[in-house]
Amino acid sequence: MSPGQIPLFGDPPDEPGPTRSQTEPEAPPPDAVEPAAASVEPVASEPPPPGTAPESAIPVTELNERARRLVEGAFGNVWVGGEVTNWGPHRSGHCYFSLRDDDAQLSCVMFRSDVQRLPAHPADGMRVAAYGRPTIYGARGSYQLVVRDIRAEGEGLWKLAFEKLKAKLAAEGLLDPARKRAIPRVPRRIGVVTSRSGAALRDIVAVVRRRAPWARVLVSDCRVQGDGSAESIAMALDRLVRHGACDVIVLTRGGGSIEDLWAFNEEVVARAICACPVPTISAVGHEIDVTIADLVADMRAPTPSAAAEAVVPETEVLQQVLRSRAGVLVQVLRRRTRHGRERALRAASRLNERMVTTVRDRRGRLERAAGRLDALSPLGTLRRGYAVPLDDEGRVLRRVDEFQPGGTFRLRVTDGNIHCRTESRSEAPESATAGETT
């Protein structure tokens, strides 16, 4: 075997050839005793090493397994750069594709559990770095790379996933500024969705205590990074909504890489924010970090501390606002009192005029009615010169036969009575009787 040649499986290792001193017997020492002749037994032949003869052929499965161990032991996990081609999700959830450069191509597989951690699937032609373990798939004897992670150039897959979800939500109108609600100016109960152990919560509590010690902070603990964190955030938000005691809710966490903040770019979080009936503020990362949560929330704050400052005004500022509003309120009350007094006086004047007119009209009607009644009353008749004869019991005497000769009666005149005696009586002619009135 030539120097530098890699031995095949089953090849015996090279051994140095015998030297001249090893081929020639050495002379025995002078005092050596020649041993007695011994019987020589035949040596049984050993089977040839595996793979060196047809009868010791290596099974395909064993050869592929040896090759797999050799390849995996030689490389371990490595980053491999290339261009993605033929990306193809399988119904099992695994993804099969190839990485290529100008001169070669490498088959790759990414299993479902690893695919689910990708923010988006890479597009064909995208240059990426794939992290995985070179191996040989024993069932087909194919050389491939088992990929655990993929990083595209720049923000790559993260940016691609961000833009796809942003476009989807925008098409549904969830990014429309018209659907955003106003944040309460003086909330009494502030809900915070974040990790209870994070610095973001401490920053918010410190600002609220300094600016508005009368406000309450309700914390809904959740994971803000890693697998399952998006679902944890959505559940924490729903927990505050079901509690029903918050005037405003802040979703927040501190800064980090785009991977660290990715939970706030997940669709499940975006839809939970849009469905929340309570006004929401998103304060994720630093000022340069923009997430999907920032876009769908009613308000975006650059930092957790800025969110707390936006939620609660300082007590001194609030007192100044109250004092100024108190002065405005006094002026408004005085103006309304003055206007009310003027309206009352005008109404009283109109009422007085209406009462005078009404009394005058009714007095006139009463006087006219009294005149008509007076004209019809017996006293009115008496005032016109007539007299009414009355007997002792006060009955009106209307006929001649009611006056007895020698009897007495009285005449009722307008101002008194005249006592009379009947001397004689005579009946009136028929013509005069027919014209009498009672």
C-alpha cells in the first residue's frame, strides 16, 4: 500500500518487512545446551478478515453503519453554507432540500421538531448557513446533512416571516389606525403581561410608584422567550381580560436579539391583542425594535419605562390639571348661574304679564256675566220701578183672588217693604189679563 493511501475496510495493516538479521539464525552461545527434538503440531488456518474475500463479504447494512460512524466521528456538528434548492415540506412535517454552491450539491433533511422552530421556510435561491451533522442514511446509503438550524444572510428568515404576517394582518384591517383605541388618561388598574422575574416589570413598577402611587399594578406572569412563549403570552393576556379589573394592559419585555423577541411576532399573540377588549400598549425591547405586537396594539412605547410614563401622569402634573380644571369649572358654573338667573327673570316677567292679561280678561267676562245676571234678577226688576206683593209668609201674590178684602200684605220695593191693606179688588179686562207676565 502506498504512503498516504486510506486502507479499505478489512485490509490488514501494513507490517515492516523482515531484516537480514531476522532471516539468518543467530549462533548459540558457547554454554547453550541443544534442546531435545520436539514434535511439531499442524496450525489451523484462520478465516480471512471481513471484506477481504467473497466468503467474508460485509453486509450492506454493516458497511453503511461503519461509514455512518466514520463520517459522524470525523465531522460532528458543523455549519455549512450554500444556496437552498428544492425546499420541499413532507406530509410528515419533515423538510427535504439541497444546499449547493458553484461546484457541488449536498442533500439535506430537517426534521419536524426543528422545522417548527423556524420563523419561516427559506425560499429557493436563498443563501443560508445550515447547522447540522453530516451522516449516511443507512437504508439507502446516501450521504446527507441532518440540519438542526438555518440562518439566512442578514435578518433573512426572520424578516421574511415578519413581512408575511404583517401583510396578512394588514389585509384583514388589523393594522388600520382607525381601529386603535384611546388610552385612559388616569387609569386606576394597570395590567402587565410579562415575566415576573424580568427587569421590564421592575422598571414599570418603579415608574408607577413614583408617578402615581395611588394606581394598582396587576401582573400576569408568562414566558417571553423560547419554545411556547407566544402561547404563554396569549394565555396571560386572556387571564387579565377574564379578571376584568384592568383599565389598560401593557405587554412588555426587555431588549434582546430578534430571536429573543420573536414571541411578540407570532400570529397567536397578534390576534390575542386584537381580540382584547381592554386598550393595550406594546413595549417590547428597545426603541429600534419593532414587532408585530407593536403594530396591532393601540399604542407602542419604545421601552417598558416609557410605557409606564405614558400610562400614568405624575401626581403633581395631575394636581395642576385638576386645579386648572377647577377654575374653569367655577367660571362655567358662574356663567351658567348668571344665564339661569337672567332666563328666570325673563320667564317671571312673561308670566306676570300673562297673569295680568288673564286676570283682566276674566274680570271683564265676570263683569259682563254679572250684568246679565243682574238684568235677570228680581232686584233688577225692582230697581226699574216695579214692586212685588208678598203675604205674611213671604209668598208672592200673583192673582186677584189671593188678596182678601181687609187682609194685609206687603209690597217689596227696591229699598224695603211697604205694608198694605186690601180695601177692594177687581179683575182686569181680558185683554189686559192676556198681556200680563208673572
